[in-house]
Amino acid sequence: MEMIKKILTANRGEIAIRVIRACRELGIKSVAVYSDEDAQAMHVRLADEAYHIGPPSPRESYLNMERIIDAGKKSGADAIHPGYGFLSENASFVDACEKSGIIFIGPTSETMRFSGDKMAVKTVAKKIGVPVVPASDGTLDDVEKAVDVAEKIGYPVLLKSAFGGGGRGIRLANDEKQLRQEFEMSSMEAKAAYGRAAMFVEKFLPRIRHIEFQLVRDSHGNAVYLFERECSIQRRYQKLIEMAPSPAVDEKTRPMVGGWVVKLANEINYLNAGTVEFICDDKRNFYLIEINSRLQVEHPVTELITGVDLLKLQIGVASGESIPFKQSDLKLNGCAIECRINAEDPLNDFAPSSGPVPSCIIPYGPGIRVDTYLFPGCTVSGYYDSLVAKLLAWGRDFDESRRRIKNALNEFYIEGIQTTIPLHKAIMDDPAFIAGDLSTDYLDRFKILEKVESVAKAGAKDKVDAIVAAALLHSVLVRGGNSNSTEHNTNKWKESGRFTRNFSYGI
Amino acid sequence: MEFKIEDLAITLNAEVVKRINGNEMIIKIGDKEHKLHVICCNSNGVEFMLDNSYHHAKYMHVNSADMKLMVDGNLVTVSKYAELRAIAQKSSAGPSASTSQRFLTSSIPGRVVSVVAKPNGEVKKGDVVVVLESMKMQVAIKAHKDGVIKELKIKEGSSVSRNDVVAIIE
């Protein structure tokens, strides 16, 4: 057992704050790292110590292994928590920590390398009887082989490049002719980009749900699954809303898939927290997609329905402790929904929106949790990703949870940047969402983006009188409060002059 | 005074009917009267009670024709004298309108990833002129009209702020 007394978080924003909070509860000292952009950020203020690691660009700061390990050594940190994104799934970073005698809070580098190889994961899954999406056994460099595989598994099929992640380079083929065309184009693209055209063919499943299971395994071989999260509502393969439990998982399916997760974890000797992702077709068949060997953005959803603090659990496991409960101790309680608030303008094709946030009002109330780095006067940087806050609501059932998060969205006020709050408001009232009719094409299927504009306008409609009164007030105040209804100051030059003298305004 | 709420396409007449004292007044919006009580007014905006409801307004941008303001968290554009301006606009359509639109501005703050258009090159409305990067996303700034690139105000690697001029198109 190694007592961890000081943890450095190799990250920023809300997840860095999350780690610091867990450290506080455990009496562990916290170390923050920051780039020039983040010198005044909340995580720097809250940590016990903070080290400057470079200029704004991620490559020279949060992705710079040498500088981070250096800060670790200087601060005397026993362990490093990588958060999510940045170096969280970088096996070389895990090795570097180990070489420096610093505990990496997460899986081993071997596990990370294995999880990063989707083909290897599928092979092991098949071996232990976990269903995977019907696909080619390995990568194909020949169109005839691709056609053979497609014949066997049945059209339509997806053609994917073995390289390039995050949803890039995926093509659909409905029949052999289309497959030959797409294979030709795809291989050319891949050869141009990566020098090789390693493709694989996978069965296309329509109307799929993305359902993932939370996993934790300790160094003594104890593994538990902390139920599922439904993450189907996505845009361009980025999750927007997550929730637990999933409407598509019943009392029989949950322990069955959970059992697969534990079996897989044991088979590959997984350590610490991770997530096993599945897709679920319209017949409720589950297929393994991949393993994420890190703590995820949406982990609070699981924390809310289980009462388990996953950060503290991760630190315990990294210290060599056993998981302090059994699978049978875990109970799924109530319903939790998370809305990812991104600094993007949904009315302007999700254009990024960075800049100062002079004022903000974070919602509170029963069952509301907000993980954020925002505070009045902070700045949302254009150098990092657009997630500014995670708004969560817990309720005894889905409806209570939904109403709570809807009210919280209405209370949430962020000045200075555009956010996806109007999009979430539109979804929370959408009949399909309420009915649980979710799939990864949810936004398109129910034309949610078209509804966002009308939801945003509806907010203004109630305020017509207030808006007109405010506009009228402006002229009244500009004239120094001596105005009479029948007098019209028709000299516009005078008006703007007085205004500049009396007011300083604007952002 | 006539006000048009641009986003909702609603036009209403509003005026002060009676001043009770420095902070209180009766106003008329359309044909309904309301009590207006100014609670506080400073550089952060104005807080007021309209009948029995609390409201907060912040004036973001004001000029003689219109104003952009934030009322209870809703960003709206209100134009004044809408009728007058519509008449004036109809009679002044012509070259003056297009010269003021020579400037192509950026809709977001960001860094220039690539300059697609060439100086003196022809562009059609909608053609990509420059690609910016912000928050790991790429955003294309497209030509707002057909024309010729008279000048490119940016180069690869430069930083732009929102509303900065990126090109002049004639």
C-alpha cells in the first residue's frame, strides 16, 4: 500500500477542479499546472500549489510530458491524475510517470496500448463470448476481400479506415457497386493521408443507441460495473447529453452486459476506472465497440445514481486499496441527466464562442450539480475545447430529473459568450426525448436544430413589454430624466453626446 | 416613440405618459398603461420594475437608429423610428449601400489556419476566403458578396478578434 499524499492534475478546467475537490476530502495535497492562458483560472486558485508549464498552446503546455513530469518532481507529487483528453490515454506518458517514480492514477500503459487497438479488443471480446459488431476479421487492402466480407455479413455496410479516429473517414455502402466505389475512394484518401489503405468492413446498424458501462477494477482482481449511461444524443460524434439509467436497458439486460464488462476487465487485467462502450440496435442487441481507458467527462452521471465518488475510488485503487464494496452493494437509485454546456452558438452552426465572461449565474436547487470552471470575470479560452460547464440533475425518476434540469437551464445565465443552453432547452421539452426514443441520429431525426431558434425566440416573446420599456427608458435616462411625453428631442447629435457623457456601457 | 423588436418583428409605440418623480413614471406601450419604477441605474445597466415584475437591462450597443440590449438575459435588437427609416432606405438604395459592405469581418475570435482566397482574385458570395481555428474547431469565413479581393488583412498564423476586418471585397 502506498500512501498518496500529493496529487498533480495534468489537466485544466472543470476536471482539474474535480480532482482537487476529491483530494481535499481525502486530506491529500493538490498540485495544479497552468499555461499562460490559465494563470487566473479557478483550478489554479483552488489547488495547494500551482506550477506554470508554458505558453497557451496545448502542445507546449498540457500535452508537454516533460514539463508536467518536471512540475511533478518539483512539487514532490506522489501521483498524477490525467483527467480526460490531453495525456489521459497516452501510454508513453504512463511510462514516463512510472520511470520518474510517480504513480499514474489510471490503467497501465500496456492496457492503454491494448485498448487503443480496436481490432485487438474485438478479438479478445469474441474469444470470451462478448458480442461485437459483425465485421471483417482484420484489415483489408483489397476490394475483393471487402466484397466477400460484405456478402457474409450482409448489406448495408460501413467502410472504415483503420487509421484516423473520432468518426473520420466512415463511408456507407448499400450494395456491392457502391462498396467498390467507396473502397476505391477511401483507399486513395487513406493512402494519401497515412501512406497505407488499411480498411475494414463493418455491418451498418440503423437507429443505434450508444450505451456505455462504467467499470472499476482494483489491483487485487476485484472488478465491478457501476451500471450504464445512455449517450445517444450526439452531434458529429461528440456527446451532448448523457443519462442513467438508459430507457433501453432492463433488469435482465443490465446484469448480463455488466457481466460481460467484468469478464472483459478480468481477461485483460484492467486496472482502475474505465468505460466499455456498446451500441444497441433496434432489437436491443448489444455489441461491444471499444474500451475507454480513462475516467470520462460524464462520470458524474454515474456518481449521482450510485452515490459512489469515482475520483476518490480511483485514488484508492491507485494507492493499492481494494474497492470498498461488492457488486451486490451497488444500487441504481433514481435518474440522472447531464447536459454538456459548450461555448458554441447553436444558432450559427455551432461556431466557437470564446472570450471574457463578465457575469454568470450558476443554477442551484434540489438535485442540481454543476461541474464548471466558470466564475464572473473569467475568460473562456480559444486554445482549448469548448466545454464550459456540465449541468446535472438527479431526480427520483426521469421526469423529476428532466424538470429539474429544465428549470436549471432557465436559471443558467452566462454573459459574454454564446452557449448550447438553448439547444438543451429545446431537447428537454422534445416529446421524442421524453419518450426515450433516442438514437445517435436523434438530432437529425427530430429536426431539433430547427426547433432551437424558436425556443430562443420564445424566451424573448414573454418579455416584449420589458424590452420596449427598457428601450424607452434609455431615451428617458439619456435626457437626464426631465422628459415629458409631448417633447421630442429631435436633435440626434445632442442625444448621442449626452449619452456618452452619462453612461459607460457595453461588455 | 416607435420601437421595432427586430428578432420578433414586433413594432410598438411607447411613450412616457406621466412622471411621478425622479424614479417613477407611468408609460404607455401600445394602448396599455404600465407603472415603471427605476430601481438602479449604473454602468452595469438598469434595474427596473415594470408593474410588479423585476427586470434588468444592459445596453450593449447603441446608435441613432437601433440598439442591441440584453433584457433579463435575452439579447435583442430594437430599432427606433422604424417607419421613417424604411422610407429613407427606399430612396437611398444605390452605391452608398455597397461601399459600406466592402469589409468582410470575422464572426469569431480565432487564429488563421489558412488563407484560401488570393489578392485580386475573384470570389463569389459564399466562397471560403479564410479558415480560422478556435477551440479545436475550424470555421470558414465566407465572402459576403460577389467581387474581387482588393486586400487581405490577415495572413496565416495571425490572430483575429470578433468583427475584425479580414478582407476588403469590391
